[in-house]
Amino acid sequence: MSVSIREVSSKKDLKEFIRFGINLYKDCEFAAPPLLMDDLLNLTKGKNPALDFCETAYFIAYKDNKIVGRIAGIINPVANETWKEKNARFGWVDFIDDTEVSTALFDTAIAWAQSKGMTSIHGPLGFTDFDHEGLLIEGYDKLGTLATIYNYPYYPEHVEAYGFTKDIDYKEYLITVPEVFPEKYFRIADIVKQKYKLKSVECKSRKQIVDNYALKIFDLLNLCYKDLYGFTKLNEKQIAFYIKLYFSFFRLDTISIVVDENDDVVALGIAMPSFTKALQKAKGRIFPFGWYFMLSALNKNDVVDLYLMAVHPDYQSKGVNSVMFADIMPNSAKNGYKFAESNPELETNTKMSSQWGSFEHVNHKRRRVYIKQI
């Protein structure tokens, strides 16, 4: 039978859209499937403030009366205005190894984008930089992470066969956590703090961080990330959304907030224990046992994921990252973490990648954002 495409038009459809992405990887030992409730929150208008201004359409592919693929079409007008482009985005793209299916999905997404007056389409991307982005093109035998896309090796073959070309790549690093943190880092950190009148915030509670530093943290992120590929400034509603979503479950001993003499945040490092194995056990559901697996991951783990790192432009290349490492790395070793997994870093962001030079590390994954003129 030929492939048929239907647009998501109900909550039931949306759940099927999400479940397909989970079920396709149910037997994959490397994928980190999302929680159904998280994707429902992210993809529902009225709940995710990014959808107040982003145009979206979600499509499901069927063959032989079975779901065989999905794709989201996205237009972020803020990004287009910022970057002077007329780009659509595609995201949440998954399909079986059948070119008829992938072709039908891309045909549909492109037709939708053209109907909106767009002249090109790129992805995989989400609504913002806080969504998953970049198709995995190297590292299929490595564990995925909560913050990244895992896809089968046939995906890039389909995408490139359709006519998409590389727009930009991201690199990911696996860093060995030293059992004994180098003393020189402590010395450098102390010198930097004294020279620039900085201090590390003593994090006593999540409420303290939310009440006193959350808004300052996002101001810093908006500033530091403004020139990075595809980034759009987060508005107040988005910031409140992400504070509620993310600031409730990180560990206090794997976060570093560096402030100046005015108590303004000038550097930030947020790491969390890897949730990959917990997500595999949860199989997309927080109940009845998913919550237990997620909670266990916070306390028993040997991998820590480095989610966010940022240094104010005025303090870059001045050794401030040594302060963050002196805060995070010794606690990581103390808690039994053997490895740290970096978040995707743009291949052009050499300042970020250069900071791993003092640690044993390997570039073990690469992912790509593709583009096609339409």
C-alpha cells in the first residue's frame, strides 16, 4: 500500500505522534526515549509559551494501516526576523527504513512550509535551543542523553538522498572525571576569583537558586548564546516555563553559579546525573515506576551530563571556567561519576571545545543540522 499522511488534529493524535517516537526505539540499547508527559507539555499550544508565536503542524505517516513515521513542521518568526531568513524547521522526525515513508514526510513538511511563504527548511530543530536539535551522524553505539536526539544510522542516508545538505555540525565529548582534581585548577580558580572579585554561590536549596538567580541565569544565557546558530532570545513567559520545568530536579552539588561583587551571574555550569538508563526503564511513562527510576538516577550513577555552561563575554578567556570546574568536578568524583557527557557544541564554537583540553576526553559523537532550498 502507498503511504498516507494525516495531520495531527486531536490530543489522541498527538499522543500517537509521541508514542511512535518512543516505540520505534523500544529495543534500542542506546536511545534515551522521552517521557510522554514531557513531549505532551512541549508540543501543546497553551502549555509551551514558544507556541504562542511559533506556527506548527504535526504529521503522521501510515502504511498498511500502521504508523510508520512522523514529522513536525515549525516556523519560528522570531528566529527568521533575527537572522533575516525565511526558514521553516522540521523536528520530531522519525521513520522506518523505507524511503517511500521518509519522502512522503518531507514532501508534506515542505508543502506546508511553502504554503506559509518559506523559501528553505532546516532541521532537525525544535522551537528553541532548549529543544532537541541535530541528527546523529556519528556515535550510534554510544548512549544517548535526555537532551539530545538519538536516531538509527539509516536516517542521514534518507535525508541526504532527499536532497538536504549540511548546514552545521555539533560535536559531543566524553570527558573522564579525574579521581583527584588537579591542584592547579584550585589555585587558578582562587586567583581568578580574587582578581575579578568573583565568588561561587553556596547553593543551599533549589528555592534559593530560583528566587535569587534564575532570572539572572537566563539573562546570561540570552546574552552568551545570542550569536549561536539559530538562537532566539527567550521571553519572560518562556523563561518562567523553563524555570518550572528544569529547576526542580537538578542536584545542588553539580551546579556552579559564579557572581560578581554586585551579585550578578557571570558564569554558570549546570550538570545532572544521566537519566538515559532510567528513561529506558520508564518506557515513556512516569507512572507507575518511571518516577522511581528517575529518582534512582539522581543518586546512583557513573555518568554526569553537562547541560548548560556559559561565561559572560566580559569574562571569557580569563580563566573563569576554572572556577566552575573547581566547583563541579571534585563533587562529581566524590559522587562516583566516572565520566561527564558534554551537551552538543557547535563545531564553530572553539572557545567551548578548547576547555576540555585539560581533561582526558574524546569527541565521540557528531550531529548535523541539514538544510534544503524549497
